[in-house]
Amino acid sequence: MVGSSLQAEPTIQEKNKRTKPSELLKRDLNSEIVIPVIGLNLHLFADPKSDVLRKLRFGEPVSYDKESLESQKEDWIPVKLEDGLSGFIKRSVVRSVPPKQYLSTLLFEAERTVLSKNIDFAAKQEITDTIFHISGSGKFTGDDFIFLRTKAGYFLKKTVDLMNEKGIKPDNDPATLEFLKRHQTKLLYDYNSGKYYVDSNFFWKLLESYPKTKHSDYAGYLATESMPSVDCGTELKCRLEELRKGKLRYLYLFPMGNYVNLYTKDLVSSLQSMTKDPDSIPCFSPVSEGIKSEINQMIGYASEIGPREKKQILPHLQILKKECFR
């Protein structure tokens, strides 16, 4: 189950100085509300003993209920949900922030919770669903949209990673099966390992649709990190294709990216292992057109990356071309 720090409503010592109702009203009218916990109670009245209408999801969109007939209270906020249901939530549990801070606060709280060791699989599913729902609401566009959508993909990755780690089988868990169905267009299944993973094309397509945004580099990093690990053995075409579609593609798209040094080091290490003994390069005659095509594509990419990276990577590709194009 989710740890108490994420689920239970915390008790906060009452302030000695009470805020005036007029000040509370002004604050609430100019704030947006973030639900940073799992299972927050929506009460019928501003009283912990009143009926619980339902429990709210993490990050569920709520708005201040301007039509509430209750007077402003220090400990309660009247809210309205997207479906029109109205009620009261504990002020001490939620985050009320200026509208311009809503998205950053929501994603900060979501990531903090998803990465917590005290969170269970069901809670990760809930957060992932909520962030995808908000990203599709039409409220956010441009840089904000791609950041929100990228984070949603990241949370989906963390969720299926935990599912794989725990060996959770969706066939025996209806809720998990429904979760996977909701996100089936973003997921792939590896029959050999029996594991799910986020399709890297989810992130690459975001980049194609929204190129050169403020958060493109982060989306490119997640796209690269979501590439499935393939056991290529000594198959040269497979090994080259894996490098080209992932780390080299990142260097090509983001020559000034935050992960250039890391991926350059990895690429050079992989290519060095292939070319340290040219006579052992597995491109036996007749060399397949697939191998030739991969080498040519990689040289094309490497010719257009940063000069320092090109200097390190291109010589190894030229060795491959010399040996395989004889």
C-alpha cells in the first residue's frame, strides 16, 4: 500500500493568527489547486464528520467553487470537479498556487510521489492516468504541452518498470489489464522476456510534431533511454541499427544537448569494440545491403553532429566502411 506520507491527510498545527475570510476569498479566487496525495476525501460539508462524497485522484483537476453558499473557512476549500460534483477538501492537504505555477507544482508533486519508495503500483497507475488526462485536456499548448506529455510518458515508463520488476501479470489483474489497454498505443511487449516497455516512438513523434521546443532535449533523452535492449550477438546490422536509432540519433538532433558527452562516450566504446581488430569485423562476402545501408546512414548522421563528437565517432565508421565495402 502507499505509505502514510502520501495517502493520509496530514495534521498541521493550527495557526495562532486566523486569516480573514475576505483574504481567504481573494487568495482562493486567484489560485489553482493541486491535489498532491492519493485518496483525498471530498466532504459534503466543511466538517470532517460529514459524508464523504468520494475520494479524489492524485492531481485530479478541481476548481474553487465560486457558487458555494458556505462562508470562507481557514481549514476548508469549497471545490467543484470536472463532472460538476461540489464539496469541501482540507486546505492543509492541498497546494494552492498562482495559475502560472500550477503546471510546475503538479509535475513536481507527481514526480516526487512516483519516485518515492513508499508508493505502490496502483498509485503509479493513477498518477500516470491523471497526467495523460490533463495533457489531453487542451489547457496546455506549446512548450507546456510537450513537457507535460513527456512527463506523462516518463511516469508511464516508471509504472511499467515497476510492473516488470514485481512480475505483475495483467491476465490475473483486471485493473492492470485495463490500464495497459488505455495506453496500448504507447507500449510494446517483448515476448522473449515477457515484459512491457514504453515505445520510444512515443517520444520521437513528440519531437517531430514539436521540434526545437524548450523541452525537446528531455524528450530526446527519454526516447533514447526507452529504446529496447536487443540481444544482437555478433550480428553487425542489428548492432549498428541499435546505435543509429538511439544514441546517434540523439547526437544528430541535439548537437548541444545535455546528454551529448554521455552518449558520445557510449557510442565510441561500442564502435571501438567492433573495430579494434578490423579482420574480425563480421561483414563476410557477399556483404548484405542491410549492413551497407546502416553504415552509410550512420556516416551521414556522424557527418552532421558536433565537430568534437564527429572526430571521435567518424573514424570508426570509416573503418567499418573500408572493411565491408570491399
